[in-house]
Amino acid sequence: MFAPGNTETDPLDAAANALKTGNVKKARHILRGVIAKDPVNVAVREMVYQVSSNDNERVFSLDHILKLALAIELRCKNSPVCRQI
């Protein structure tokens, strides 16, 4: 498991740092690996949107984010725990 906040072990931090320094290619490479392991991670999908290189990629990313948000909302509608939030 990854230790949050440790850029050596947290690929999201590594991708964010790569993006901050302008290394979009490295950020994209890291995020592809993360998506392969965790395709339903909304934070990763948002970062993928940030590193999209064209409108088709941006639309594809936003589509995934919206589908995940809808799935989360539908799951919460049927969950007493989510109704308390």
C-alpha cells in the first residue's frame, strides 16, 4: 500500500509533482499505471483530465468522472450510511 504524502511511494504525489514541474509526459505515464490498478479512483481521473493533450482525451476523461460520480450517487441513495452524510 502507498503511504500518502510520501512522493517516493505515492504515485499521485509523484504525478502531481511531475505536473507541477511541467513534465506532463512523466505525469501521464504514472497516471496510466495508477488507472490500471485503480480504474474507479476519481482523483486519478481528475488528474488524467489535467494532463489530457486534446479535446477528445478531455471529453473521455470527463465522461469517466461523470460516470463514477453517478455510480457513487446511486450507491449512496441505497445506503443508510451515505444518507447520514
